[in-house]
Amino acid sequence: MGNESRTVLVLGASPKPERFAHKTILALTRHGHRVIPVGPRPGEIGGWPVRQRLDEVDEPVHTLALYLGPARSAQEINAILTLAPQRVILNPGTESAELEDALDGAGIAWVHDCTLLMLDGGRF
């Protein structure tokens, strides 16, 4: 998709280095993107301050990388639609027909893919 920098929100951010959401934040940073981690624990990941809720984000977001299972993402659908990212990446294990239908209805692009593989393969 090109090399331009994007603002990417990682929903389901984790301070645990073994988690894919954590690895994704570090990889996005290495690729020059601005990252907004959103997760339950305050602190920093990769130098970025972690926000606890989507409604704390008041700047435009290009991509939302989802790392929440369907039961948890269902609780965030309205907040995701309000945020209105240009696209949502549903990483493995986050697939949700309910969320996908809501995104379709709002005209928000989405894809089933792995953010890390997209970055490594130049498809981000």
C-alpha cells in the first residue's frame, strides 16, 4: 500500500511481550507509523501511552488493528463506528460477523489478515 506513515490504533494492546498485539505495536513503530495502543492496563508500550478506552481517542485513525475476541469486540462496536477508522484489520481469532456487518453498514473497510504479516509483506 505504500510507505506513508499512518495513525494505527491497536485495540487489545497488552504490556506482555509475548502477545501479538504487543509485537504489532513494536513492528508498527519500526515501520514509522504513529501508534495508539488501547488496552485495559495503563502504562506505555513501545514508548506510546496506553489509553484504556476508545472514547479517549479524539484524533483521526487510519487503521484499527483488532486484537479482541468477538465477545469483547461486540461491546466496542459503537465506539469503533464512532471512531470511524478508514479500515479495520481483524487479526486471526478476532473474526466477528456482528462487527463485520456493522462495519459494512458504516462503509468502513475491513479485512481478515494478520497485521504483522501485512507489514512484513509490504501489504500494509
